Amino acid sequence: MSQVRVTDQINLMLVDGPGALAGVAEALEKAGVNIEGSSAIKVGGTGVRLVVDNVEAAKAAIGGMGTLTMQKTIVVKFDDNKPGMIASVARKLGDAGISIENFYHAASGSLFLIVGDANTDKAVEALKGM
């Protein structure tokens, strides 16, 4: 079933080291926070993007573990994971004049889209009914 919603993503810069990501995940687990989506990249530290079910509880749980670089509003598109899903979403947004700044995808069919605050509502409208 296809759904679109707006949520917040937490960006965290971790100090590199064995177990750094485990510490974040364990702190979220202890706080009862579910991770709905995530990605990480290592560039002068480890940058972690998290989409969680309770942003405030997550921020409280991981506040001392790294530098919270930003909280960003994103669009999440839930759909069946099938060939062409990313292509159809990207085309729909492109045709609506919306640039995708960044995205990541989960095998479950969730597509996390960063389109810029000015385009969030426009993106949700463009993706409804897909």
C-alpha cells in the first residue's frame, strides 16, 4: 500500500571508533525508540542519518554521543519494493519541478527523500495517489 508522510530526520556526527554506532543504537533501544530508516557515511567522522518514531526521545537518548548537526524535515514514501519504484518517484518529482537533494532507500520499500523545506508540501502533493 502506497503512503506518503512528512517526518524529521536527525543528523548526527559521531567520533570514529569501534562500537560508536552500536552505542547509538543501544541508547535508542534503551529509550524505546524505533529506527525506521538510517544511513551512515564516513567523511572526517561518521555522519549518521536517522528517521525514528520519536524524535525528542531520540535526541535526549543520544545527545551526549556526538554532535547533533541538524534536524531536517523529509518526505517518506512507503510503497512496494519493486523495479522502477525509485524511477517513478524521481520522475514524478522532476515533472513537478522538485529537485531531490538527497535520498536513501530501504528494501522494505521505504524511500526517504530530502527535497528542501520549500518543496516539502509540493512533494507530498505530487506523490499522493502514486
